[in-house]
Amino acid sequence: MNELKPQILDVSIDLFLSLGFKSVTMDEIAAKMGMSKKTLYTHFKNKSQLVEESSVFMCNHICSSIDDIMDTGNQNPIEELYTVKKFVMKQLKGDQTSPMYQLQKYYPEVFKKITDLQFSHMSSCIQRNVSKGITQGVYRDNIDIDFIARIYFIGIQGIKNLQVFPSDQFPVQNLFEQYLEYHLRGIVTPSGRQILNQITNTNHD
């Protein structure tokens, strides 16, 4: 990858998440980069390619950073999930439902590719998190780890559905906060519940 390409991907994904994948034009991206549209097209043959590469670029960056958070090992598994949630929300500018809705509607093949990447990585992360939680005694030891990982992913995808959770009634930040608490309350032990209560009480202050 040449030196300029990552910069274009960074600027593009920032615009896509702010304004929507359908709304942003190649002219706007070129202008933001301070280059001609002709130069932009020497790196990406069309907008579809740019959408795909920038989406994969963003997804890989987020997945790699989540791995870094989990690899530090200086938080218990409950705190770890809240740290991951905070990071992801920041990367996706808090409200990612509208841009992702556009991605799903106008670039369905790219959306499927990103969803497959997310499932693979999220499933692995949740399995690691649950295993660690069971070992530390903050999660119940009688749960099916693979089932929990899969149902967590389905839930995350479900709360992004604007028809089920319209953003004017369910602000995205609150929605993800509620979902994470809902997930954790189903798997924590009494000692885990104490940690969770401390976190949720702090977040509500």
C-alpha cells in the first residue's frame, strides 16, 4: 500500500461515517484531500472500490485495537467489555446506524463482507472474554460459551435495525449501554454482579 492510500482511506471513512456512504461524493473526498479527482482515481478506480477498501480498513483497525485492549490484561472481563464498547463508539462517531444503513442498502456486498469480518472477530473476542470471566469467577460456569458469543453478535446486529429501534426513540449510545448491561446480567455471578453494579451506577451518575 503506497503512503498516500492509507490517508485517503482515513479521510474517506471519516466522511462516510459523518455524512453517509451514499451521500459522500468522490469530488468531496478529493477536495478534502487537497487533490484532483483524477489523482484520486489513480488510487481507486471507482467509489465502490473506495467504499469497500475503506470499510475493510476501518474494520481491521477496530478489530486490531480491540485485540490490544483485551491483551493488556489489566482489567476484569466486565470492565474490559465496557472499555471495548467505549472505544468502538468513539471510532464510529457514536451513532453509526445511519451510515451503516446506507452501506447495507447501497453497497450490500460490502456490508456482507464487513458483517462476516465482524462476526468472525467478535465471536472470538466474546469467547475469550467469557472464558476469562468464568476462570475469574465473575461469569457463571454453566453457560455455553459459543452460544453466548453468537447470541451477543445477533443482539448487536439487531439493535442497529432502525425499524425496530428508531434513533429518535432510542439514542444509539444509550442503546448500546443498555444492551451490554442486558448481556452481562444474564451471565454474571453474584461477585460479577457487584462489579457490574458499580460500573452501571457510575455511568448513571
